[in-house]
Amino acid sequence: MNSQVPEMSKQQASAVGQPFTRNDDACHDLSIRVRDLNLWYGKAQALNGLNIDLYQKNVTALIGPSGCGKSTFLRCLNRMNDLIPSVRIEGLVEMDGRDVNAAKMDEVALRRRVGMVFQKPNPFPKSIFENVAYAPRMHDIVSRKGEQEELVEKALRDAGLWNEVKDKLHEPGTSLSGGQQQRLCIARAIAVQPDVILMDEPTSALDPISTATIEDLMDKLKKQFTIITVTHNMQQAARVADYTAFFHLGEIIEYNDTKTLFSNPATKKAEDYITGRYG
Amino acid sequence: MSDSYDQISQQLKSRHRKSTRLKYMSMGALALAGAFLLIFFADMLSKGLPAFKQAMINIEINYTEDAASNGRAAVDQDLSTIISRSVVRVIPLEMRNDPSLLGTTVQRWVLASANVDQYLKGNPVRGLDDEEKARIDRLVEDGRVEMQFNAGFFSRGDSKMPELAGIMSAVVGTVMTMIVTLGIAFPIGVMTAVYLEEFAPDNKLTQLIEININNLAAIPSILFGLLGLAIFINFFGVPRSTPLVGGMTLALMTLPVIIISTRTALRSVPESIRHAAFGVGCSRWQVVKDHVLPLAMPGIMTGSIIGLAQAMGETAPLIIVGMVAFIPDVTASFTQAATVMPAQVFTWSGEPSRAFVEKTAGGIIVLLAVLISLNAAAVLLRKKFERRW
């Protein structure tokens, strides 16, 4: 994958106005490569020729005004858009050298490697234990009861929830507070040991304290996972993201490391959005 | 210029009047419906409750030589006209089965004839003359004639003798028919709904199927009977009048109800649960089996029970497949002739004898009791498994 880097630098130099690679010097491994991605809902085009490289073990934030396609793009990465019948997708989404949208790519296998956390906490209406243990058991990652318990504890610890729920693992997941439910959903996602975790505005339904907890968590989790998060909150992007992509009307206007994008945006649109002139 | 406060309250007055009027009209409608229900129940209970009591006579039975051929010889001649014919009819049979009875005398409570029963219940009776009435009155004073709980009504099958007629064969027939109905309609209905709701693409064909299913629920039930006759009996040769063919016919009728209620239940499962399940890598079938169906199950069960209750009260299609029949013996298998409760009520309502009026009402009470308990079970199930998410 490192072999891609020089080629990308070349493209970056030529593709003015549509930069899709980072321009810092640090060397990160490529996780997901997107080329010329177009998406239509029926006749309306929602994504317009996207090109972007997403790097491993980093937090990448996708920002932009409402309806700019950032959530739609996020759902392309684990093919959740398949659930919407009118969607048509063209272009390349490549993970580990494999085309995600290829006919022979099983979306179940893909989603095993690309976990997702949704906007509204949506734990299964089962016990806290079952919420975490269900997916690993389904994927045959664990079978024995003892292994399950170990894995549930590890996932809940990684999600920073263990101390709060260790005495009530068999109470329903829906009995937790909103912030705890969201961390339970994160535990559920990391329990299957994915490579990538997609987060679709994970804190928009939460209070500021729960939000801060989740942000701390993202910072810890990026040591193990590639995190791609959609956010409406620019302060949040500035706080947690290593890289930030600015979306507008289905296009990626600017993609850079977060510090550069926020302090020295290259495009007028990004600057206007970041300074709060619209959005 | 905006309206002054007085102008606004002027308008409001008429609006308030309208809403008050509407409120009283709704209350009136409710009261009317309640009154009808009350009248219905009162009438049915007053007619039907006597069916659960039956006049019994305490008589002496002499198992003599003569009685072995003619049962009438075993009882007092004065009483032979006021006890049920069924009593004297079984005496020779009893003696043949148990020869040691010969020469013994037994004092026993036996069924009184329907005329005595009706006379004691205060209904007009034609078959008794004044002398017999006087004799009955004396026997009542002596405590030899009594109204007792009519256990036979629940343990015996149909009979042409009203005092002997019971609802048991119809109850068993209903249970067996419902087993067949549910056994066919529940799995097929639920799987159909799951396919349509969770798997099928939304195109012209599935829309057509959906419209047809909705229409099927509104088809007059007698047409399902004709379909059952034409296909199950005439084409496939399923024996007529049996719980099997009755259950299959009613399954056709219940199917759309189960499909529609299952689809509603599936639709009420929030999309976020499906997203969560897909998000952790469930296949479509795992999403349905592990997450959607368990959540929808209370709704599916409620719908199925209501569909079943509807099928249980159905008579018209069963007339066509021959289940409205005189069935004195309790049915033992799915391929023997049987009848069901509403059909039994229908049969009794057509009997000329006065004593069958209370049997009819009694049958209705039993049927309604079963239906109300089924509906109550549906409500309880829903309450018990209702989940918030």
C-alpha cells in the first residue's frame, strides 16, 4: 500500500481544487482508497466524483453543511446504502486492494471489517451482555461461554463502560442513559475487531459531558482502529480529528490535516464554512 | 388591524359550542352502542343460562328379567313418561354388559324428560297433561325432582333429545379444526409477510400481490367455502365434513388476516434496529430471525389470535364443506366427520322443539366465552411482551 504514496503525490500536485491526499510529511498506511465515486438517489446525484484516501489508525472527520453528502459517503464505505433500493453507485471504493462494491464482495464480510456507530444510540433491546456478545458469536469469533465473557469485558473496557455496567450486565441495554447507550454501541462495534469504525454524528443526540466522554474514547480507540466520523460540530472535528474533509454539495472541497484545514484553509468555501459564514 | 379581545372571544364562543355539541354526540353514540350490547347480553344470558341447569329425577331401577328386553319394565309406570327416553333405552344395554345387575334394584338420579325440564323452568309446555303436572309438583315437594347442574351439556355430543344434547362434540371439532387452521395459516402467513416486508423488492408485482392480499381479507367468507369444496374436496379428494377440510378452508380465510397483521407488526419495528443489526454484519435472514421477528412477535401473535377467533366464529364456509352436521359422538380423528360450535348453534336454532331454544343460547354463551378469553389472551400477550426501545 505504501507504493501508492508517490503516485498520489503526483495526482495531488495536478488535481488543484480537488485535493484528496494529505499534504503533511508523516507516513501513514492507506486504509480506504476512493476514486471517482458517484452516487445517485433515483435521478438526483448526491455524490459527485469523490476522490479521497483514508488513513489507518487515525480519526478522519467529515464536515460540511446539511445535505452535502457526508453521511451518504460514510454509508458507501460499508455498503449500508444497499438497503435503499433507489441508490445507484459508480466508481471505486477500495479497501486492502479489493473493490468494496464488486459483485463478489460479500457485504456481510465487509461489515464485519467496517463497523458502524449511528447518530441515535440504537442498542438491541436485549441485555447489555447480549448486545456485545451477539455479533462475535454470530461471526464465530467466540463460542465458549468463558470466551464470550472475556470478550464482552474487553470490549466494554475499551469502550470505557465496564465500570458502570459490570454489576448489571443482564439488564436491558435500553435501560442505560443516552451516552452510556452510545458507548455500548461502540463496544458492540469493536467487539468483532473491525479495521474501520464509521461514526455517523455519534454525539449529536448527547449532552456535552457524554460528548466529551465519547471524544476521549475516539482518541483512545484510534490506536487500534481507523475511525471515520461525520460531525456537524466543527469544534469537535478540530478536537478529535487528525484529518478533516470538507464536503459541499456532494463534492469534497478540501481534505487536509485538521490543523492546516482549520488554521489555513486553501479554499474560499471551506474558509467561509469554518468561520461560520454559512452551514 | 388585529381583532380586539372581544371579537376573538365572540368567535371562540361558537367554536366552543361546536366542540361541546360534538362531544355530546360522541357520548350519545357510545351510550347507544353500550345499550345494544347490554340488551344483547341480557337477552342471551336470560335465555341461555337455564341451559346449564337440568331437571333430574331420583328413581328406582329394577333390573328384572323383563327389563332385559324392554327397559320400560325397570321403572315405575307412572314415572316412565316423565323421565328421559334415553334412560330406559340404555337399561337393556347395561344389563347385557354387566349380567350381575339382574335382580338388583338401584336408586339413582336420572335425566327428566325435556317437557319436565321446561315445565320446571316455567316455560309453556304442550306434552304434559294436568295429572302429570300435579305428579311432578308432588315429586318436587318430596325432593325427588331437582334442578341440577347440567354437566352433560359439556360432556355429551349432539342429540335429537334436547335433555341429552351437549356441546362437547362441537367443542372438540372446533379445537381440531383450529389446530389445522393455525398449523397451516400461521407459518405460511408469517413467512409470506416476512418475505413481502423484509426481502421483496418494491415493484409492480409485489404491489399487485399486496393489493390482492388486502382484497382477500374482504371477500365474503362463503366464497372460501366454495373454493374449499372445489379444490380440497372435489379436486384433492379430502374427506368432507372433517376437521381437516374445514381447517384448510378456514386457513384460506385466516391467511390474509395473519399476513396483514404480521406486516404491520414488522413495520412497527424501528428501522434503527435493522440498521444496528446490518451494521454488525448480520445477513438479511439473521436480521429478521434474531432481531425483527422477536420484536414483532407480540403483534404477530395478537393478529393471529384475532384471526383465529374470527375463524372460530365462522359458519358459512363450513356449511359448504359439510361441517354443519348432526354429530352425536365426539370426533376422534382429523378425517372423521365433525362439527364446530357456531355450526352446532346453527343446527340447534333450526330445531322445532322449545327446549332447543335454551340450548342455542347456551351454545352461544359457551362460544362467546371462548372468544372473549381468546381476545383477552391477545391483549394480555401484547401487554406482557410490549417493549419500548
